[in-house]
Amino acid sequence: MFALEATRPHWCLGIDPGLTRCGYAVLGEASGSRVETGALGVFTTPSDDALADRLHALYADVNSLLEEFTPSQVAIERVFFQSNVSTAMGTAQASAVVLLAARERGIPIAHYTPSQVKLAVAGSGSADKAAIRAMVRKRLGLSRDPSPTDAADAAAVALCHLASAPFARAVSVSRS
């Protein structure tokens, strides 16, 4: 049992928040620079359900994922601007549900802007969706681009965090 624990990756839950479709990816650094995929997909809630029911369903789905993988960190994409107010509200509400679930478990949370994610994953802060999907596919060793796009975006957020976290830890240690 000890040997299994020693080789188990430290999971990071990446989230691309949305109320109708919330992308998630559970990724972990396995050995060297290899990334292991624990889960990749999308939580959905029917748009004709009551808001409270949709938020509760998302909360239950997120908690189930947190229970199964016990990630040591959560990374969420931060959205600064959207032209559709109802979409922005749903994104903020979904993000709040994830924040609450992670906070209840004492899991550290990191936020990344879309341009930070694009820069970390594709090397350009203005990379398009196709470039992000292609880099996620390559980095995770998948045979095809991850689908739907929300799942690929969540994987990109987790990859961004896995790439950024060691640097952030080194900076905070050097400032101590």
C-alpha cells in the first residue's frame, strides 16, 4: 500500500466554469514531465430547471469529483468580460459553487485568466481554441482532440496550474 501512495499523482482539478456546461479535468504530474489524466469531461445542467436546482446539481457533481480524486489544488479560469450578461452570471455562479466546494475541503484555489492559460499551454496569450485543443491533446497523449471544448479548456487550466505552481512556490519561498 505504501508503494501505491508514493506513486499516486498529486491531482489538480481544472475548471472551465459554466452553468449549462462546466468543463472539468483532473490531472496530475506522474513522473518526470508526464501528466496523468484522472478525469476529463463536462457537467451539464438543464437550462429549464430552476436556478437553485442547477446550482445544487453542479455542487453535487463537483463534490463527487473532489471525493473521488481528493485533489490537492483547484485551478479555475477567471473570466473578466462577456458580452452576454446572463452567460456571465451563470459563469460566476458556477465558479462560486466550485469555490465553495473546494473551500469546504480546505483545498487551495488558483485563478487564471484566459490569456494566462493560453500562454502557458500554447505559448501565446492569443492562441485560438484549435491551438489549445491540439496542445492539450499532445500534452495528455490523447489520440484525438478532447471534446467538448469545455473539457479541453478545463484541461488547459489544469495544465497551466501544473506549469505555474512550482514557480509560484519558489517565489513565495524566496520571499519568506
